[in-house]
Amino acid sequence: MGLKNKSVTSVLDLSKREVLSIFREAEKVKNGKIKKIKKKIALLFFEPSTRTYFSFHSASTLLECDVIGFREPSSTSVKKGESLLD
């Protein structure tokens, strides 16, 4: 599949085949055929929103994801003009 070490910033970064593969894996988890999947999610908030950030963070934690990211773009290189893709 090739997604194991692939960085994805948009669903447009995925082929139809990759998306269908994700759904097949999700079905296995739902049916109990796969017990534990290591998941990492990045929460990147470019606008201040405490409630939204913590809602997403809480949902990610409930899904047993490792959460990385930031809440304040001023603490990133965005203020120097770099983009998310940089």
C-alpha cells in the first residue's frame, strides 16, 4: 500500500486505491480482526480556538492516537513565511 511512512496533509495526497485500503483496514479493526494499530495525528491550528483544539485532542486521545502539533502558529516557522508543506 505504501502508506506506512507516507506524510499526508490532504486527502488529495492519496490515490483511490490507498483510500480504499484504509477503509478495508478500518473494517478489520471494527470487526475485531486487528486489535491495536499505532496511530499518530498532528493537530495544527492556525487560528486560536481553545474549544475546537481540545475537542479534536480529546477525540484523538479516545482513538488512542499519539497527538503532536501546535495551537499557536506564532510558535512555528509560519511567522517567517514558511508554509505547512515546507
